[in-house]
Amino acid sequence: MVKSEYAKAGVDYTELEPFKEIMIEAGKKTVAFPNRRGVYINSDVLHSHGGIFEYRGDQPHLWCSTQEGLGNKNWIAEWMYLYDGTGRTYYQNMAIDTALMAANDCLAQGAMPVVFTDEVAVGDSSWYADKKRSQDLADGFVSICQEVGMALPAGESPALKYLIKSELPIKSAPSLSGCVTGIIAPKNRLITGKELQVGDHIIGVTSSGIHANGISLIIKKALELPEKFLTKLPNGQTLGAEALIPTRSYVSLIEALLNAEVKIHALLPGTGDGVGKIAFDKRSLTYRIHSWVQVPELFKFYREVIGIPLLDCLKTFNWGIGYYIFAPAFQVATILEIGKQNHYELLDLGLVESGDRQVIFEPEKIILPPPGQ
């Protein structure tokens, strides 16, 4: 087949269209997932141009939209697909990560995810030609949409030759991002964070690993090792496989807490700025952490073997906690019990105190400045 001039310029629709069809078929499988929250997708309109949906419940409600990107994590997936010899693409995991970057953030307002739209943007349309990788990505989106109760009615898949260029040895890697729309019903479940106050307990929910923050540091230091991402960790896993463990969903936990009408003063995803992000509120409050969880294997390796300074670790990685719940003391026992019932590991980490805006991390006897400092 003779390529068109547009294809020669980097946008080949003979490669794009099969990917779009795979994603449309994936979207069709998800349309009923948000019904449990009273949200229904118009299945007559399922393509890349837009999703139509409505709320059929009887609760006064609010909507919340969150836009997030995965960042550099799928570059590791591309490297592993090229070099680890298993034939595994890891893109089911990347789909889960992409969706949860936005879904977990949406939760922080008390919103339950119901609609997800994705963007898979590449520098060269030839990336779309790998059907195995494309199908793995689509299957991952379906699985996470089913788990958290949201539909994938639309998306975007551009080829941006003049904007996106992958770092070698990877010839092409997409930028993965998406938008999650969540519903707050009834609307008095809205969580603004304004009720955060002195005396609140800081409850942490364990992460599944690195999630998607600090990946640039992971990549930089891994590429300096002789075996790179195939370096074996003490637990027997390769560094690359450990880094690609998908993000944990916190949707069922937060939904259970809201359904139980637990009083929550603030919710916080454990993402950018690591443990230092605990001091997210702009007010002069001190966050004293007296207890912590077991640090995941990958983080221990980067601190103890590679030698990343502790302060950098705590200000870059989630360090084992993927979500924070700030609540009054009388709710702590209830929150811990609901977490256990829903198969999450929770720990009462510390307290909010009056004082300078900072995190006092007592387990390592170190003070962390707030985000951006």
C-alpha cells in the first residue's frame, strides 16, 4: 500500500483507526458501570467526539471533574516490553494508573467517579500499530472502570510528531492522561478541606508501591545501573516490574466511609511532593507523624542501595502511604474498622497541631517543609 503524504508526515490513519476501534469496543463494555450511582450513559453516542450521560437519581447533587496525566511511568513499560524478554506489554497496568490518577484525585472532594475520558497522544502513529499493546491498554481501562464504577464513553488519540519525542532507546511512547467526572450525591457530602483543624487525626492508607510520582528519579537512577530495570531487588522482583505495579484504587474505601456518614474533615491523595504533601493546607498548622508503615521494597532499594538522601525520598515518593484521611478523634476507630472491612490497611499516623506549616516526621526524626519548598 502506498502511503499518503499525511502518513509520510507522521499521521497514518491506517494505523490510527484500528486503535480507535479497539477503544470504542472497550468503551461499549463500560456503559453500565456507573448505573449503581444513578448515572446512565447514552449508548447511542459512543465514539471519540463526546460522551452523553445523565443522573436519574433523586438526590440533590454536584459534579466534580478532575484532569490528570500519568507522567513518565509508561516509558518504563516500553523499556520492559523491549528488553525483559517476557513479551508482556505492562499496558494493562498503565491503563489502571492513568485512570486512577484522576479518579483518586476526584475522591478528595467526596465525589464518586462515574465517567472517564482518556487521551493517548503519541509522537508517531506507528505506535498504534501494535495490536497486543493496544488491546492490553483497552482491557486495562475496562477492568478499572468496572472496579470503580465509571464508564469510558469517549477519548482522544492524536499523533503529535512535532510535540512528543521519546527519550532513546525508546522510539515512541505515548503521553497518557484523562479526565474523570465524579458525582457528589447527596451534595452535602462535598469535602472542601476547610474543616481541617487542630486535633484532627491523620490516618494513612497504604499504597501498592510507587503509584506514579517520582518516576523521573526512578528512571534516571535505574539507567545508571549495570542491569538497568532488570536489576533484581531483594524480594526477587526486577526493578522495572516493581516500578510498574499499578496504583491502588481508594474508591471503595472512601465510598464506604461516606455511606457510613463518617465525619471527614479532609481527604488527600499521596501524590506529588511525597510525605511533605501532608502540609497541603495553606494555614499555619503542624502535622506530627508518630507512626508509619513498612516502606515498600522499591523505596528501600533507592534509599539504602542507590543512596538517595532521606529528605529527597520523603519529598519525592509516597513512602508507602497512598491516601490520607483527616478526621476528628471520635471517628478514628470507625474509620479503621471500615477500612479493615473493605480490605484496606489503615494506620493512625499522627495529629494536626498548631504551629508552623510543616511535617514533623518522628519515625526518621526529620522535619519536612510544605509542598513547593
